[in-house]
Amino acid sequence: MSHSEIKKPEDIQIPPSSFLAKLPMLGGILAVAGLGATLAAAFGAHKARAMFSYLWAFETVLAIALGGLGWLLIDHTVRAGWGVVVRRFVETTAATLPVFALLWLPIGFLGFHELYPWSHETDPILLKKTWFLSPGFWYARSFLYLAVWGALGWFLYSTSVKGDTLTDEAARERTVHLVRKVCAAGIFLYGVTLSFGAIDWLMSLQPHWYSTIFGVYYFTAGILAFFAFVTLMSMAAQASGVLKTAITTEHFHDLGKFMFGYTIFWAYIAFSQFVLIWYANIPEETEFFMVRMEGGWQYISLGLPIAHFFVPFLFMLSRQIKRNNSLLAAAAVWTLVMHCVDIYWLVMPNYGAHGGGEHAPHLAPSYLDFTALLGMFGVFLAVYGVLLNRNKVVPINDPRLAESLAHENY
């Protein structure tokens, strides 16, 4: 397919009758129903349970958006060309990050006391952490994370969209260089803020415990889920009639390779965190796994390595699986389901715990988990759909578009 052929309206604009065109409405319905039910419970007798469900849903979906931002920062910095035809789906994912600042407000102002025991409890260990785990400093850091992510995500999206109207080649090159410089600096900001965001919002649920690679664990979980999501969105776009010949088996093959690679990386980080804690045998560290090896949580703890690593690893090992859209879509859906379970395993054992998580309750899923996740995904998909439908689904003036269209795996 030549560069000129991709500029046909039917190749680059989502038809009004397609599923993706209805995404804002469908997402809006899910958002209102799901978050409405969850927040209604948060103002009632089940406030603590509702806020834990809300936090789980928030962190699950946020990880996908942050995964998209991370991929963009790396992609621009290394000047990768193969993924240009799917990059607008990635940019749109990252562009949803500003809305997470609003979605975070119930966590920071409604559920703060219920979620974080260090906000109202004290003991000799917590006293040594008060310089870091103090409400004022925690809020300031949280606002910084959200501002950095939202600014980076929106800049990369809006700059790319503006590039669709640039006709001067020199202006295009200047834009490319500007974006590359921002991304090179943005990688550092992204790494620091994502790591500390995971520490502040997830690791501090169990404030006696600590892990030096927890931020990497959350990043890996998010970027893995992101590749699954962008794979499904690319397939949905083709089903809607756009980019049907621009996105080829070669591009899906690469997306599948990234899913496969990050599945291995997730297992490596998860095992590294476990084995270092097991080997050191320090009480403040082993507490994390102790509470997840009883009360029903042990089944998830033992099942995650199998379902989140061995099953997808063996399934995607073959080259042919990654070059078959139906099988690759099945792998992507499975990966997203396991991502939800993984973040659930991080958050929910802390519900009802006292003194930093020493007495975790039994595994007991609630309808609030279902409503919170549907609602959070609803907001994400509604915003994603609005942004995707407003513009072309491919950056038509990107200097590396021709390279992407001609991409082949060897």
C-alpha cells in the first residue's frame, strides 16, 4: 500500500455507523451506571469496601493508559518506525490520562482514611516513616504525578494531531525533533513518577512492607496490558473498515511479540520480588506474601504464575499464533483478564486489615468490584472514543509512515 493510498477518507476516518463510533455512548452508559453504583455505596454503610473496589478499578485502568504513555516515550526517543500505523491508537490511550486526575479525587478525598492505615494509625515503624507518609506531602506528590502524566500524554497526542495539517516538510521535521527532545526528558519523569505513584497509592496500603522493585512491577503490568489493549483496538478499527490494508499481519506480529516479551518480563520481576523477600526473610518484607497465602488468597497467589505466565507464554511461543488475528485476540483478552486479577491481588488483601495488613480478610469478591471496574473502563473508553473519532486514525504526515507501511518481519 503506497503513502498516497492511505489518505483516502475511508482508510483513515472512523465511519459513523461503526462500533468505534458508538464507543463514547457505550462507555458513558457504563461509566454512569458503574461508578454511580460504586460511589453511592461509598456514601453509605459500605464505604470502605466500595473505596477498595474503586481503587482497584482505578489502578487497573490507569496502568493501561500509563503503559501507552511509556510506549510513546520510548518509541519517539528511539525513532522506531514500524508502529506508526497504530500509533494514533497509542496516542489516544495516553491522551486519556488527564481524566484520571478527576477519577483520583474520590481516592484522595473520600476514601483516604479507609484506604491508608498510616493516615490515622501509628506505631514504632510508622513513626520512622512520617516524613514521607504525611498527608500533606502525599497529596503534593499525587498532584505532581497526575500533572506530569496528563501533560505528557496530552502534549504527545495534540502535537501528533496538529501534525496532520502540516504541509511544510521543514515544519514536520521541527515537530519531530521537538517531540523527541520532550520524550527523552519525559522518560526520566515518567519513570520516577510512576514508581513513586505505585509506592504511594498501592504499596502504602500495607505501610510496614516495602519492595525496591514494586514500581517496576506496576510498570510491567501496565505496559503488558496496554499492548493487549492496543492490539484489540487495532483489530476493532479494521473491523470498522479503516486501515484494513495499512495494518498488516507484520504489525500484529510485532504487537504479539511485545505481549509475549512483557509476559516474560512480568514473570521475571514478580519472581525477583518474591525470591529476594523469601531469601532475606525480613518480617517487614515477608508480611506481604504471608497475608496472600491464607484466607483463599493463596489460590490466586499460586494461580497467577500459571495463568499469567505459563499459559500465555506457551500459547504465544509459536510464530504462527502471533500471525493469526483470532488467536492473537484471544491472547490479548486473556492478558487483560489476568491484568485485572493481578492488580486485584495487590489491592484487595488490604481491605479490612489492621496495623498495616497483618490480619487480611478472606477472599470475598463483591458486586462493587464489578460495578467499579465497569464504570472505570466506561470512563476510559468514552474519553478514548471521543478523542479517536475526532481525528484521523493514523498520523498521515509522519516522516516514518512510509517505513511503517512497508514494514516486514524477517
